[in-house]
Amino acid sequence: MLLQSQSFAVFIKDFRLEWRSRFGVSTVLAFIASTLLVVLFSLRADLLSVSVQSGLVWIIILFASLTTLSRVFVSESERGTMDLLRLNAPATSVFIGKFVYNFLFTLLITGITLFLFTVMVNMTVFRPLLLLAVVVLGSSGLAGATTMLGALVSQAVRKGAVFPVLALPLLIPLMLLLVRVTAAVFVAEDAVSYGNDLAALIGFTGVTISASVLLFDNLWED
């Protein structure tokens, strides 16, 4: 119960800070809207193949996420509250609280982007349950990796430049799996095989979150 209450306290703190400023939400929504319009009218996304459309969606989600997800630790460093957080909560509680916040934020970004893109391009969802699984797994993988990396770069001098450099190599395999599974959502043929990709996506997400938890314990103490 103590672990849960401490994790919830960390989550609520970040949520209230975001609710007061609304900086992250407004920035991400503006980025998503402008990028979707550029993709739709400049690249004629409605004429592209399903695989390319899926790739565009996840590229938008990825860069929208990278602009804000590292803030959960960078903001602590900028406000000088990192040491105070270390004194009042163990590493596991901090990671869980920050991870849940990033997960819900990424879930919101992913849901909005996929919904708007599907409507604007007039795509048909043939496998809604698979789409739900992709959204949850993609959000979990992104949140797990970026939470750990956010803590890592929070002590760097040029935080904004370091975070994407570290995050992109780690997230590229996740993005490739997400694109392949997402493409199957919008294809009607039963012959489309996505089982292996879905299993790989589940495994990669699980390994990413588990590794982040283990690495975060050592990182937080240092």
C-alpha cells in the first residue's frame, strides 16, 4: 500500500503541474494538428498505401511524444526538486508514478492522432480490438523508454538535444513493429498475417519496461 500511495502521489503531482500550465498538452495538440494538415494536403495521404499511412501516423506520434515526455524529470531538475523527490520516495515509486503519467499522456496523444488521421484520410478500421492493443502497447513502450531516458538526460547540460539522440535508436525497432501491426488494422483480407509481429511487439514492450525499471533503480541512486 505504501508503494501505491507514493506512486499515486508522484503521478498526482505531475498531473496537477501540467493541469496548471497546460503547456505540454497545448504544444502537442498544435503540433499534431499542423502536422496532420501538412501530411494530408502536401503528401496526399489519402492516396498512399496503408503501410505508408501507418508509418506517417507513428512518426507524428513519436515526435509529438518526444517533445514532452522527458519533461517529467527535466522539470524536476529545472525547479531544483530532484533531491527532495529522492528523499521522499523510493526509486520504484518514482518510476511508477512518472511512467503512469507518461503512459496516460501518450495514450491521449496516440488516440487523438489515430482518430483524426483515420477520419481525415477516410480509412476503415477492420480490426478494432487489434487497434486497441496497438494503442496500448505503443503507448506503454514509448512511456517506458522515455521515462527512463528522461531521468538520464535530466542531469545533462543540453537536455533538449541529448534526449532525441538517445531515444530514437531505442525506439526505432518499436516503431517498425507498430507500423506493421497497425497496417493490418486497416486491411480487410483475412490472409494478412500479423500474429508474429504482434507477439514481437508484446515482447519488445515488456522487455523495454522491465529493463527501464531495473536501470532506473541504479540511475536514481546515482
